[in-house]
Amino acid sequence: MKTPLPVRSIFVTDETKYDIVSGASFFDINNPTLSSIGAGQGSRRFVVLDKNIKNFQPEIASYFNHFGIETRIELFEPGEENKSLSSMTSLLEKLDTFPIRRRDEPVIAIGGGVLTDVVAFVASVYRRGVPHIKIPTTLMGYVDAAIGIKCGINFNGNKNRIGAFEPPLSVLLDRSFLKTLPHRHIMNGLGEIIKLAVILDAELFEWLEKDGISCVNNNFQSAAGDAILERSIDLMINELAPNLHENNLARTVDFGHTFSLAYEMAPGHDVLHGEAVLMDIILSVFLANVRGSLSEGNVSRILTLIAGLPYHLPSIQEVTPAVLWHSIIERACHRNGLQRIPLPSGIGQCIFANDITPDELNKAHLCFKKWMYRYENTYERRCVGTG
């Protein structure tokens, strides 16, 4: 009789912990917050800085020089097209020529969501993992991309196809970066805030109805803007923290991320992530209504909020019902065989659908097309009226 081979189990008990710090003037020599994360005098930092804010480069260099920390600052070209294997490899090559210690000389990512995603992925694979710090400078990064631990790059025409879960040492949030953010990128990040309001928080939705336009106009540099940002971050943390590694694949924060991939990756179109998320939200609202889970009144309220904000959403004829159905199939693969599509059942309320049919999707898409046609005409009239 053969002796059974032994089975040995390993239980990983490492805790994931990192700080999300709201503050200001992190490059001011009188503020030691950034320099105190990791080793101090005589150490090194590899810094990746968004080219859009390259004017901060001398200030960053002077800051670390004040604390006796040697830096190498690499400029990174933002944009979804640079969320790529070649961009990642380029950063790895540069990092490898500036040796850093493996545990106490963190890589620092300063920029938008694309940059923080790529740099975090670089940190996850270099020497099988080195620490990193994220300092988001866009609204998308501030409320979404920099908050969680997912990182990665696009691959083979697919968004975020290669990636990892890599927690940062710290995330430093400074709202003043948003002061000079271009209007389109304010609207880009707002798409993620609308997502949270529609699917999770009726009160946040009311705040957007009341103060959304004024917050857009002042780039969230007001008490109302601060309240909306802080509430959004708290919602993200509350949703992500119990499920950081996505052991549960039914995720409320995946609302707006089933069909958005089709819009964002459509060839020949310049669509930002938050714009694609918003188009997904509109389609999903109609889909929820077609299925009977969202009332006409709530549909009207959500679409009225969106129509009242200064978006310019593109019309993408190539994203047909067949393309959208392919997105469902692809997301079901990503979600381990089930659709797990989050849909609103009310303002701030979520259900998950696993049995959406092509016929339901076709009906929702027809409603979406009709609404987008009216929206585009209204947008054109607004432009003529203000021209």
C-alpha cells in the first residue's frame, strides 16, 4: 500500500496597511511628511513626475536636497497610450541605473492615474517588490486611481490586462494640485464621483445636485468641494478595505466599469476614463430601467444631473450592441464566470445582475442612443449660445 504524499499548507498572515494623508505643500521644506517616509539623510529617492507639472521639478529636487536625500527625477508623458509595456520597461531601465535599497528608499509617483498605475506596477516587479508612495495630482487620481492597491498597464488592446495588487507605503493628497487642472480633467474625475453617488450614496448625489456645477467651476477649491472629495474618498476606502485583493468579485465600485472599456478603448477616439465611465453609467441606468429595477423617476433624476453638468461626451458609433455584449462576456471572464454587473436599484442602492440578455442590452442601447442624440443637440445649442 502506497503511503500518501504529505500535503503542506502555508497560511499568509501579512496585514495590508497604508496611510492616506490629506495635507498641503508636501514639497515645502517646512513640511517633513514626505521626507520622513523611508530612510532620511544619505538615502535615495527615484521620483517619477508627470510632464504636465514639470514646473515642480526644481522644488522637488530642492526639497529632498534640504533633507540630504539624493534624487533622480524622471519625467513621464501622461495619457492612456503611455500606460504600456514600453513605458513600464523604460522606467525599469532608468530605475536600474539608479540603485535604491529594497525596503527603505521608496519610489515616488507624482501625477495622474496613468502615472501612478504604471509606477506602482514598476515598484511591484522591481526586485520582486520595492516600496512606493503615490501623490495624485488629478481629480481622477485623487478620488480613485491612487486610493486602492491595483496597478497595471494595458496590453494587447485590452485595458489593465497586466497588473498586480501592490499597496503603497502612503498616499499623500493635496487638493491644491486641482487648482490648475484643465476643465476636461476635472470632468474626467467627476465621472468617478458620480459613480459613487449613484450606486452608493444618496446624500452625496444630493450634494452633486446642489453644488456640482459650482465645484466644477472652482476646481473643487471650496468647502462644498472639500466635502464632496472627502466623502468620495471615504466611500472608496469603505468599499475597498474589506476586499482589497478582490476575493469577492461582486464589487459595487465596478459600477460604470462593465461597458466603459468598449468606449475608452474604441480605436480612433480620444475618450478619457471618466468619460467612458459616465457613458457606462448612462447605459447601465437604462439597462436597470429595462429590467425593472430602477424607476422612471430615478432614471430622470440621474440623467438630469448628468445633463446639467458641462460634459462633452463623444458619439461613438462603432460601439454597437454586439461590441457591448462582447464586453459583458469579457467581464464575466474577469469576474470568474458570472456577469456580476452592478446596477442601481435606486439612488445610492445597488443590485448585481447575472442574467442580462442580449435583448435587454439592445433595448437599453436604443434608449442610450436616443438620449445621447438629444444630449449632443443640447450641448451644441449651449455652445452656440455662449460663443
